[in-house]
Amino acid sequence: FVGRTHIDAATWQAYDAVNQRFAKRAAPFARQGALVWVQDYQLLRMPHHLRELVPGARIASFLHIPFPGSDLLRVLPWSRHLMRGMLAADVVGFHVDSYADHFLDSAARLLGCDVDRAAGVVQFDGRAVSVVVDPISIDAGFVSTVARSAGARTRPADRVREILGVDRLDYTKGIYERMLAIERLLERWPTYRGRVVFTQLLVPSREHVAEYSDLKRQIDETVGRINGRFSEAGWTPIRYLVRSLPQDELIPLYRGADVALVTPLRDGINLVAKEYVMAEGTLSGVLVVSGV
């Protein structure tokens, strides 16, 4: 999302300083031989600072979000600093093959590293850094158990079909665009009016950040507009839930849905798709994904 990028040197310096503080707090444990596992984009520079403090530290770094191609990454003036920060780890992990490929390409193009793509190894600063793909999963047994406890459920042929979306508030999730898709569905195929309902569970996140509060307001207004435009007696097209649900309440929501929409604009990996499939079991639900 280059259009959302703000290049600011002071913010970068603050980011790096915070990473250095985390490294200082982790250093005593690293000296005792502990494996330091660094999580996500907030701490991409921490391995570098920790390596400076404890040269023999054992460090793993895992990125939970997409990693961009080298041409996109180099938009950031500090792209090489970020790469050096990550490559100070012994192991760098990603959810998806393509993101690991982007990282390997950036190591070669931006830093001139020797890269063994087949083995997933980058030679950096006299060390061999392993690049691995290890996607996170769900507690499949728990989801299946809760789903079974809900018991058998019939689906009458004349029922109102339910389409479900479950997302944290984030501009990467495509929630606003999904609302427009539902509106387009009702515009182009009026026969679905009164026959389908779209349920969006929106988990609040970072609403104190201006971009997120603006997005929340945009989604709220769009839901109101669509419901005002298409609602009929006894039927409202969008059911909008703004809350976080525990798993034992979320799984029955999955089982009640005929269709699940998992349509992020970009995502590291999405567990809703896995949870929906596991919760559905042998039911005839349909999973729609955006393929990104």
C-alpha cells in the first residue's frame, strides 16, 4: 500500500531506538544461551542490535505479514537497514512461499548477498541465515470438538442463506470493498433480495489510530447506506456485529453460514478460512477466498 506510506526520518529513528531497547532487555537471556524469538514487523531491527550486544546469540525472527518484492521495498529509504536487521537472525520465517521468495530476492538485489534459493540460505556477515516457510495453523481438534457439540443442523431449502465475514479492523482486510460487493450483488441480481443476508463480524483494532477510526466510520456509514437502501419488512441485507467473540461462540457462527468470505486485499495468512472449513465439517458450506 505505497499510497499509505509516510516517509519520516524522526519516526524511523524512534522505531530503531525502540528496537534497540528490546534488544538490551533480551541480551541477558541471550548471554545465558536462551533462544530469542523475535515476532513481526514491529521488531525487524531488533536482531541487529541484539547481535551487536551478544555476537553469539541464537536468534529467530518471524514475520506475520506480507513481505514485499524488492522494487516495492526499496521505496523505503531504510530498506537495507531493515534487511540487515532481519538477516542478523539465524533463522527468518514466513507464512507463505512467495513472501520468502521476495525476501531472498531482496537479500540478493539490495545487499548483494549470496543466496541459495533452493536451500533457502543467505550468506550474510559471515553467517548462513536460514529462510523458512512455516505457516501458522489452528487448534483443529478444539474447533472440531466445539463444532460437533453444536449437534446436527438441518438447512431448509427455503431458508435465508447467510454469507459471513470475520475480520479484525484493518485496511488490508478489504472489509469496505466487501460491503460494496454485497451492494453490487443486490443491484445486479435483485432476486437475491430477501434471500441472503451478509453477517460481518468486525473485531475492533487500533481505533485510536486516525486511519483506523476513519476506516471504521467509512464501514459504519456504508453499512447504514446499504441497509437503508435495500431493507424490506422482515429482512435487512447486512447484519453488522462490532465485537470480539470467544471461540466457543465464533465456531457456531461459522456453522450457521452457507458462505464464508475471506477476501483480504493483502494478508500474511488468514486463519478464518481454516477455522470455517474445520467447523463446517461435512456440511455444504462454501469458502470464497481472494487468493492473496
